[in-house]
Amino acid sequence: MAFLCLKAFSSPSVSPYRAAPSTLLLRRRLPLIGTFCVLSFSAIAAITCYNGRLYPHNFPTFLWPKNFNLLRKGIHSTKMAAESSTTVPSIVAYVTVPNREAGKKLAESIVKEKLAACVNVVPGIQSVYWWDDKIQTDTEELLIIKTRESLLTRLIEHVKSNHEYDVPEVISLPITGGNDKYLEWIKNSTRE
């Protein structure tokens, strides 16, 4: 379309200062044509991606995303992971601890009991919270725990019995997608 527009201006019969009526009409419709093209490609993409899966045979190859093969080979949603026998529904749990020693001790006991595949210890977080009818501020460490969803109850009980706080923080978020091999490793590194 841009070629037609350039061709109209390069014609010797059309002055660059005064556009022909057909060129004005083209200029007015060009944004509409561009919008139509964008919407058409979006519709193709919506039809091509169905139920979380990519169907490349319906999608023009020149429009494939750069990481298309990664999407097809190993990074997908847990809906697809649940269909696979090599992974299980997994979660990330957050637990705060008062200091490095307490964090290391709790992290090691969690992994030793096979309640998690991995625990990251993030130092130096600042927590601001309501306790004893006033605002408290403390420096803590954060444990990021990767485990099976089915182990959450056991993990909570373990943390409650091995933590210094009266009311330890244990919250979890579902892992909705990720590397198949990593999700498989979580399954294989934790108890049933």
C-alpha cells in the first residue's frame, strides 16, 4: 500500500504541492487500511492460539514469534503440565524469618524433610506491619520455597513448629507456568 502512495507522488503529472483527488482519498483511507491489517493479524493470532497451545500450521511463518520453539518445547501453563505425567501442580511459598541463621536453619530442615525442592534465602528485606496495636518495622530475610501444591499443609505445620515467631508468615502462590524440566525436578525432589 505504501508503494502505491509513493507511486502516486512520483508521477510527473501530479505536483508534489497539490495532491490529486485519488491521492487524497488514499491518504484518508490509509489509517483505516493499517488498522484493518493489525486487526486481521490479531484475529489470526487469536485463532492460532487456542486453549494455551500454539498451532503453527494456521499461522504465517513470517509472523511467528522469535521464541516460538521455546514456547512449543518446554515453557507452558500448568494446565498443560497437569496433562503431563512428569509434573505435578506446584507452588511458591513465602516465609519471613528474623535473621540469616534462622533462615538457613529453617531452609535446610525444609529441604532435608523433602517438603521443598529448593529454598532461596533473600537477605535484607524491610517489613512494615501492624502488631500489638502499633506499626512495627523490622529487617528480615525472605525464604522463597518451591514445592508441590499437595505439600502445603505439611510445610505450614513444619514452619509453625520450627519458627521463632508466634504467627509465622506462610503464604503460597500457584506456579502457573514454567520450564518443564524444572517443574519435573520439583516433583522428583519432593516427597509424595
